[in-house]
Amino acid sequence: NLQATTTLYNGVKMPWFGLGVFKVEEGPELVNAVKFAIKQGYRSIDTAAIYGNEEGVGQAIREAMTEYGIKRDELFITSKVWNSDLGYESTIAAYETSLRKLGLEYLDLYLIHWPVEAKFVEAWRALETIYKEGKVKAIGVSNFQVHHLEKILKDAEMKPMVNQVEYHPRLTQAEVKAFCDNNGIQFEAWSPLMQGQLFDNPLLKELANKYNKTVAQIILRWDLQNGVVTIPKSTKEHRIIENSNLFDFELTKVDMGKISSLNENDRVGPDPDNID
Ligand code: NAD
């Protein structure tokens, strides 16, 4: 079901499915979308300091908890430290700022947003400190390639619990996904719908017909069956519902393979090796 979870290597349970809020500005559209999603059964919300919407996300969470009788520990809230705040002291301060804006006492997951080469090791030390002090339930990274992860694993005390990367049928990330799977790092997809660029794909349309589902549902189901946490974004109520109806069908192995063979190593976002 919609609230099914994967267990991170430290024992924390993370929903397989959630709502992303990238490019949703502060205001009623944001608050309504997050509240509506929670009302529909979503339990995981993915934001970031750079999205500039943590205050509205926090407001929506508080209102949803009161209005729908949901407890904080039923929710899974993720935010991310932005590039300009990477460093030991600055990352610890950024975490406190995110908590204050969200109006929360803790986050479920805090991620290094991008692997800025000169700074991510120090930032990881800061996340370890925050975690050891019990201020966050889980820590992880985003947009890390294998070589970035190897650098962390080499001298860090803890390995990341999650790696959130761009992942969709045109970018299947075989190398980093295998590395994460083999190291107990939960793999999470961002832009799972390729920001809307996959809806005309003939194979995905054919499969949507075959399963009597939508293209979005086919793609998101492919994520789940690949063991990938997924966080599609929408502010439209009918799509928030549509994207969550993934738990009443199963793609065959052959169809899973066909979807994966759409890979072209094609990105919508920046290349993690060109970040500074
Ligand atoms: P997405 O792939 O989720 O696509 C969202 C777009 O698809 C929206 O414009 C929406 O209008 C459209 N859409 C959604 N559901 C649809 C449906 N059922 N039918 C038709 N159109 C539909 O793109 P995204 O927002 O970039 O990615 C999802 C989340 O991932 C973000 O909101 C954010 O939380 C996270 N993210 C993280 C990073 C990172 O660097 N860590 C980068 C980008 C996004």
C-alpha cells in the first residue's frame, strides 16, 4: 500500500513513495497540495532549503496533523543542505535553519544536495554529528556518483543511508544503483517522471494501455519493482491521487526489462561531476 516502507540500514522505516515539491513556491497552492497528499495517505514529503518552500511545507504538515489526526512519527520529512552551506559549522547551522523554517523538532532524513567536490566530506562529518546527537533519524546524500560514495566510505564513520539521484527510464544509472544496492544504501529517484518528458513515449503508452494504467503509473510502478524509492511532484489533486495508485498491479519481468531498455543516459538535471 501507499504507506509501505523500506527499512534503512539503521532500522529507520522510509516510505517507498512520497511527494516532491521542487519548483512549488510558498503560497496556498503549496500548502493545499501537501495537505491534500497527506489526506490521501502520502506520508513522505521531499523538500530542500534551495526550494525556498520549507515554511509552507511546515505549515501544511502542522495543519494536516491537526485536521486529519496524524502524528509526527507517522510522517517522513526530508530536506537537503544547499551547496553554499556545505562545511562543518555551516552545515550544522543550515540544519537548524531548515528545522526552524519547517517548524519541526527533527527531520526524518537530511541529505547533502550535491557532491561539491571540495566540501562534501566536511559536510558529511557534520551530518554524522547531527545524527549522533539524535537530532535527525537518518542521513544521506543526493546526486552522488560511485566515486563520491567511495570517498565518503573511505574515511567516514557512517555510510549514507540513502542516495537520491535523477532516475527514470531514460537514465537508469546502472553503475551507481548497483553500488548502492550492494552497500545497503537505499536508492531514491528524483524527477522520476523526467519532469514530464516521457508521456509521449510509444512503449510507455503501449504498456499503459496493456495494464489499463497511465504512463505515470507505469513509470512509478517500475521504480517500486526496482527497489527504488520514488517522489513524483504534482500540485494537482487528480494527479496526486493518480500517482499514488500503484499498489494494485504488477509489471511482468519482460515489461520491466523493456522499460529499462529505454535508457539513453539522458539527464534533465545537472551532471553531478560538474558542480561547484
Ligand atoms: P517529476 O519527474 O516528478 O515531474 C514532475 C512534473 O510532471 C510536474 O511538472 C507535473 O506537472 C508533471 N506530472 C506529475 N504527475 C503527472 C501525471 N500523473 N500526469 C502528467 N503529468 C504529471 O519532476 P521533479 O519535480 O523534478 O522531481 C520530483 C521531486 O524530486 C522534486 O519535486 C524534488 O522533491 C526532487 N528533486 C530532487 C533533486 C535533487 O537534486 N536531489 C532534483 C530535482 C528534483
